[in-house]
Amino acid sequence: MPAHKVRLSVEIDETEHKYLKMCCAKLGVTIKDFVLESVINHVEEQEDKWWLEKPETQELLKRCKEGTLETIDFDEVLNECAANV
């Protein structure tokens, strides 16, 4: 079942619209696709920043730099997953 769609309206001046339209035409994409991809990319970058600011993340990074973070081989992860199926 398709996701429910909502409309988002943003007012921009005519010069900005022409510039955006020209850019999208050169890229061969619709304004909608260009704006949506740009916004989603920006949101994901912001989420990454928030994640890096979390105390738990800072602790993991500190332990990783110190060499005290326990790691396991990816094959071990796959074997563990397969054993639990």
C-alpha cells in the first residue's frame, strides 16, 4: 500500500525559482525530485551530527581510539545470525 502523501508549499521569489528551474533542467531532474533529495540529504547530515554529539557515541569513539573497544569479525556476526535463525 503506498504511503499517504502530504503537500509541502514553500514560497520563493521569482529569481530563486528561475535559478532553481534552470539548475534542475541542466541536471535533467524535476524541481520536486531535486528539492526532496537535497532536503533529505541535509536532514541525514544533521542526524549524523546529532549522533556524533551523543555521550554514548563519544564514549565509543574514545574507546575505539584507545584500542579498548572489543570488536568481532564480520564472519562471526554472520555465523551468530545464522545460528539464531
